[in-house]
Amino acid sequence: MEGIKFYKRPRLRNPYLIVAWPGMGEVAFKAAAYLVDKLKAEDLAEIPGKEFFYLAESIIKDGILSLPQAPTNKFYYWKNKTGKNDLIIFVSEAQADLAKAEEYCQKILYVAKKFRVKSIISFAAMPQAVDHGHTPAVWFAATSVGLNNELKKYNLSQLSEGQISGLNGLFLGIAKREGLDGFCLLGEISLYTIQIENPKAAYAVLEAFSRIMNIKIDFSDIIEQARVIEEEINKLLDYLKLGPSPGPIGEEEIEKIKKSLNQLTKLPLSVKEKIDNLFLEAKKDLSKAQALKIELDKWNVYKEYEDRFLDLFKKGKDKNN
């Protein structure tokens, strides 16, 4: 297939394909990149990214403005000397333009089929109303009942309803349509830290992955990274607690501070798109406003959208007059 540059063509035994793109908490990207590093995976192939990514910004370095380079989209491979399954790991530096997702995913699937990939694994984040200091649970979603039953043996939480946004979820759906099985492992992250790198959740995902695949991984570095990030979040919370007049503060105020952290960050693009689509639906059918309100409350951004939300009812009232 055109547009794929192969560096090597190794013989692999029943390989699994791991795929990862940046997303909330950088959970997927962090986990896959750490896996490449610790397993000392070797370069396999690359998909030139220029045609699959839209330009969204310019960058400035040393006072000079220029366009950024296209994100890399690389395959790595690792031969398992003690087990029966080798690995192919695909890591992209950015989410591709979803309008070109079909063609982009077909190129990844071409490589998977070329090396007779047995199954596909993706990683993702699971935003939850939990404290950032808690031990993240790992959730899973699979493409078949058989895989669901197998994964239940590993003390993971099954995601029975919902969605997995972006390519970390979409790719599995396309792969299933093409006849490949697979599953996604999702690490819990706090709603108010969705744009902060979360090595703690990435570690939880990798630990579950290592048990499922029976692969030994050195977790010491990512555990230390998780400790440092958690300390920094705690420092930020402590700073916000002081406010204009230092003094003791109640639990209710602490919860408000935690929620405010979410408003200091940007919503993921996939969430913004979902909210915009819900606004369009509610504009046509006011009964959809309830689902929109639930989504706004989930991400603690109702105040940012309040005027636009209330306008829906004003316009609805105007139509009835």
C-alpha cells in the first residue's frame, strides 16, 4: 500500500497490535510510549502524517513564527522471547483529522494484516468524579462476548454503556468491521485533571496490560512520574485553598476548588464537538436540552455555556408567540 514506509520486515509470532493517540490525561500516548521505551521496541514502519492532519496553529521559537512539522505515526515491534505473542506498537503524536479517519485507519490495518495480527489493543482515559489521589480503576470494552468474558478474569471493570472518543475508540470499531477482534483498557482520571498528564492512570492501564499479556515491565519510572505529578496537583490545590485570606477551609470549599481546576483547563476537542452537536439537536428539538444539560454538568462547564443554553428556551418561546 502506498504511503507506508517500512524500515524492517521481521518475522513475528502471533503478534498483538497496540495503538495509541494523545487524549485526555495523555493516558493512551503515555502508556504506549512507555511500553516502547521499556521493551526497547525497534522501528518497524511509519505513515507520513502530512495528508491526515489539519493545521491548527503556528509555533514560535526564538522569536520566529513558522508552521509545525507534521506529527509522526510510527510502528514499532518487539519479539517476546518468553511468550507466544510478539507485539507491534503504533504510536501517533496527534489525533488525525476525523474526516480522513477511514483512509488513515485502513493504512494501519494494512500493516496489521500484513503481519497477521491476532488481536488489537487500545488504551484510553475514563473521566470519573473521583479524587486525583485515589488508585485508578481500569475499565475495559471489547469487540466480542468471548473477549469480555476473558477480561473479566483480571478484576477489571466492564464498560457496558457509553463511548470511547477519538481514534483510541474509533479504530477498534473499524478494525472489528474488518474482521479483527480487540479491546480497550481505560484508566480512570479525575474530571478536574483531564488536561494534566496522568502517569498514574497510564501505569494502571499498563499494569493491567502486563497481567493480561503476561509480560514483565519495569514500572519504577512511571510510578515516580505519577508521584511527582500528584505532588504538583496537591501544591496547586494548597495554593488555591489559601485564597485572599489564608485560613482553614471546609470540605465544601475544597470540592469547589477541585471543580474549578477543570475550568482552568481546555475541554478535549471530542467533548467540545459533542457539546456543539447537542446544541444543534436541542435547537431543533428542545426536548434534547436535558441531555445537553447533563453533559455540561458532567464536565463542570455549564457556567461557560449558560447564556447559549438559556437562549435555546428564549428562541423556543419566541416561536410559540
